[in-house]
Amino acid sequence: MSTNHADKLLRIAQAQPAVSAREISAAGVPPRVLSRMAASGRLRRVGRGLYTGMEVSPSAHQSVIEVAKQAPKAVVCLLSALEIHEVGVQAPHEVWIALPAGTHAPKGTGTAIRVTRLSGAAFSEGVETVMLDGAPVRVYTLAKTITDCFKLRSKVGLDVALEALREAWKARKVTMDDLSRYAKVNRMSNVMRPYLEALTG
């Protein structure tokens, strides 16, 4: 086993709460090195195809990070996105993700997942990558997330959408331009208009 490969793998694994076998391979570390180091106890397996360093503490966002690693096409949305943006009092028991139509949901994650299917601009617009304890996670911006909550209010509740809107606006975390833009993307302009007018009235 190459010492260089082993050292590189340890550096990668120590840098975040979960790293996927796919990422490790992309970094140029052969699968056999990963297998041997996991078997020898120098790496800790935290999920299906996911590893971390022995000294790394679990993240407060561990479940979200693991799901993001196992479903790289997914975008964290709705209640889980609100939690990342620190808006509202939601503490979801599941990780909420959006996937494009026709994409399979990850299996064997060990984490409860709620999948929302979005298409076109409703899926692709408003995606940003945030770093959670060193791990990159794709999540919708706060303004997009709020309009998603209105679009999918039958799933999350209108009260959650309104609370998020009021709190984000009061804390100046969103602008009216962004809210209006994503309301249009989600075809929610008419639904949200009275609530947006009430904020500035």
C-alpha cells in the first residue's frame, strides 16, 4: 500500500464528517487502499460507501451531509434547507431533498429521506453550495426555499411557509427582488402576492 496514497486518504477523511468512496477515487486513491485502511481501523465507516477519520466528531448536520454524499444530484430543500439557513424552529426528523424527475432516490442511507420531485427551472434555479463542517452540500437559497414552501405548502404547512417568510424578512436575510423572482420560477406569484405586499405595507 502506497504511503502517499494512505496519507492522502487520511487527509481527505480528516477534513470532513463524511467522504464518499466516489470522492476518494476521484482524488486518485485506489479502492484497495480504502479497503485496507477501513479494515485496519484507520478509517471509520459512517454509512454506505461513506468514511471519515477516526478523530473526526460527528457534525450537527451529519444526516444532511451523508445524504448529500450519497445523492450528489440532490438539492437539500424545504425544512432541511430552512434548518441550514437557520430560519424557523423546524427540526426535521428526515432529510428533505429535491431530485429531478426520473432520478432514483438513494437507498441504504440509514437516514430517513423525504424526496420532492421538481423539474425545469423549479429544480435548477436557486442552487448554492454551502460548506457544513468542511463538507460541500447543495442547498436552495433561502429565498428559493421560502417560495418552495409555498409551492409545497400541502407538504410542509402554510404556517411554516409564513413563519419562514416573516422571520427571513425581519432578519433581512432575503430581498423582495429575490422572493419575487423565485415566486415567478415556482409559479407562485399570485399565491404569494398578498403576503409579500403585507411585508412592505
